[in-house]
Amino acid sequence: MAEYEKGIGTLKGQIQKGKGVDIGTMFVKCAYKQGDEIVFKSQRNAFFDVEHTDFTKKILDNSKVKYIIKEDNLYVVGDEALEFANMFNKETRRPLSRGVISPSEKEALPMIELLIKSVIGEPAHKGEIVYFSVPGEPLDAEFNILYHIKMVEGFLKTLGYAPKPINEGHAIILSELAEEDFTGIGLSFGGGMVNVCLSFMSVPIFKFSVAKSGDWIDQQVAMAVDETSSRVSAIKESSLDLSKQGDLSKIESALSIYYNHLIEYVIENIKQEFTKARRMPQINNPISIILSGGTSLPKGFSNRFKKILNQLKLPILVGSVRMANQPMRSVAKGALVAASADESKR
């Protein structure tokens, strides 16, 4: 059911111990090393229920559409779920909401367990270390991160892994800032949340999340222009260009407005965390800011972010502001870095 995202040339060498898993609102991704290559597996974190008949099942089988059957219900999962939702002009269902297991979705637990298993597979040995991403404590919402962590830990232990949580923003720093002594700010603009971490010499100084991000943009734009969130999301992911000037469609104009608001909101919250932080280390050199996550993918996002940052200004010297090398994979890669380091100590 899972899809391989990468294989450069022919993969050679043994699969190395340790895995990293990014459990995001939009996608579940796994990273592991085979020889000198990092291999990624991915699955869209969505499902869509369709009428369960023998005819429907045959059509899906012939089309090689991924689905599962549970208690006489048929669910299309992954990328095809979004396609079905758009076809029927309805919304997909998500096992995760705002970065954690959805409390309102009754199928959330079995679905997220299935999706995780589909990308991570069996451990190389019993007790293989896997780091999995978790959001920071939200500044603007109340939901149970501890419950989410313990449920995911339970899934992974059942599969034979030794699971450890890692903050999503911190994982980005481990992935992208090795040459800068793991000092800087990691920003993950995911589907459900934006995660932020300031790290000094690999040690998190502050980390938090805000409950506005890609889904919030989709919902606000959908209400503003009377469209479905799935339709808005499809346009955002496929063709949105934030560097485009003039001649914008109604949806593009609304997306631009809400992207501006989101960026401003995130930067203002970072500024507030600087004022609240205790024992702030002396950072003499300008720090880098790394942008990642699916909501950061539209063309022109980094330039839009830099422009707004120059207007609002952080209380610290900022050097490079850049996209992660692989914005959709940096969290999984950073989790893999942590897992590999732990495995090497054994």
C-alpha cells in the first residue's frame, strides 16, 4: 500500500539499523538507510468510504486502487482517497487532526495503525530504534498530545520496535543544520499545525506549535469562496504560485491573503517565545531559518516569508532563510538521524 518516494540508481548494501517516521496530518513517511542511500516510503494520511459491493471491489482491484475492508465497510486510502473525494465533491476523512490522532474520527485508531505499518514494515531486529515525530505543545489550542504519543508508541511496540518521540521542528534542525552545529530555527508548515523549534548546539531552547496551517488555510478559503476544502487543497498543492502578481483567480487571491496571515501569525508567536524564554544562550552569529512541510511548497513561499520577516523582525540576527533540501522529507530524515545515532551507541 505504501509508495517508495526515492531510489537513486540501484540501491546497494544492507539496510542499516534505525528508522525515522514522520506522522503528519497530511502524510505518513518513513526514512531508513540502505547502504549509503536514504530510502523514503510515503502514504497520504486520508481515507474515503465508498459503497461496498462486489462490483465496486472488482473495479478498484482492476484499477489497482488502494483500499481496505473493515467490518463490511470499504475505505479507499492514500492518494486515491483525495481523487475520490474530488470526484464526488466531498471531503476526505483524516485519522489525524491538527497533528494528533483525531478524537472525533471513530476509525482513526485502526486507520493510523494501518498507515504506519504500511510505511515502516517489520523491524530489522527486535527492539530496533525508531524515532517518530510529535508536535510541540500548541499555544492556541487544547488537545491531548500525551494520548497521541502513547498510542503511537503502542502501535510501534506491537510491531517490535523501540519507539522514541522527537519534536517535529527539532527533527528539521537535525536534518538540515549539521554544518551549522545544529543551531537555528526549524519551521514545519504541515497540514494541521506549524511546528517551531529554536535549537542551540542541537539542544532545543524553545519549541511550540500553532494550530493554524494548511488545513486552516483550506477551510478559511473554502468558506470565503464557497468551495470545498478538498477542491481548495488540490489547487494549493498543484498550481498555486505565491510569486504571481495580478490576474489571480478568486481562489488564488484568497489563498494569498491567508498565506500572508499565517506567516505573520507564526513570526509574531516566535517573537513572543523569545521574550518568554529563560536562560537564552548567547548566540553571536546570525542563525539560519529552515522552512519545510507541505504548506511551504507553493512557488514563492520562501520569498513571501522573507519579505514578511523583514517587516516584523526577530530579536536575533538572522542569516539564511531557506527551504529544506527536501521539504516533505526533512522531518523523517531528522528522525532517522536521531535513530541512527542511538543505534550506533549500542
